[in-house]
Amino acid sequence: MRARRSISILLVVLIPLSIFLFCSRNIARRTLQARTEDYAVSSWNGDYMLLARLVSGEARGEPFPGQVGVAAVILNRAKHPKFPPTVAGVIFQPGAFESVSNGQIWASYPSRSNFNAAREALNGWDPTYGSLYFWNPYKWVSPWVWTRRVMTQIGRHVFGK
């Protein structure tokens, strides 16, 4: 009789506790998923630094909206099914960015403006209207890129889909 009573008390305590733990774990998982659905990431800090480095290499001397545009293109690609699903995957896709190919991405530490541009893009600002490509029309580029629909020009960069 005493053993039965102990088991009943144990069940009364354990069942609500296990339900609570299960629900709180699911809530934490959904919260984390909601935060990461806005951009394809594996590590926010890692993506932030990589974006700032790419902005430094690709958009040095560009106006601030142009720097944000370069970062936004990376995020747009990471969300698009034709590109790798992570920021690092997009940035290090072979031949995709001149600053990666020539090492400029590592040449100097990003400026405060580069970090701010990366943060603004991660927070959702996209002055390129969803563009997947950018290029400098004053440099030689593949004629293929001109088949893309031009969305806007900011500074010396043209942004297109």
C-alpha cells in the first residue's frame, strides 16, 4: 500500500515536470528558429564578421547604402535556392567575388562603416530590392551579367536580379 502511494505521488510530480520541460524546450527551439529564419546563418557572429570583411573588400570607398547593398546581396543569395544556403557558402563560392579570389577580403580589418553595413543588412535593410548580383560597370565584367535585370545603381555598383 505504501509503495503504491509513493508511486502515485511520484507520478503526480514527474508528469507535470516532464510536460513543463518538454514545452519549454520546444518554445526555446521555436524562438531560436524564428530569429534565424530572417537570414540563412550558422553563426550570427561569424556571418557578421564575414559580411563586414566582404563589404570591406568589395565596397571600399562606396557610400553607406552601397555597402549595405553588397551585404544584402550575400543574404539574398543565401536565401535563394540557386546558391549555397549559408553566408560562408555564398562568400566562398569559387569565383563569385573578386575580393575573395584576390585575397582583399583578408587584406585589412573592416572599418566601423563596414560593420554597420553588415549589421543593417542582417537586420533586414535591402537597398537593392532583392538583388542577387552586383558589379562595377567601370571594370571589365562578363557580358552575361548584363543579361540580369538591373534593379538600381548605388555608387559605382549596379545591382541586379
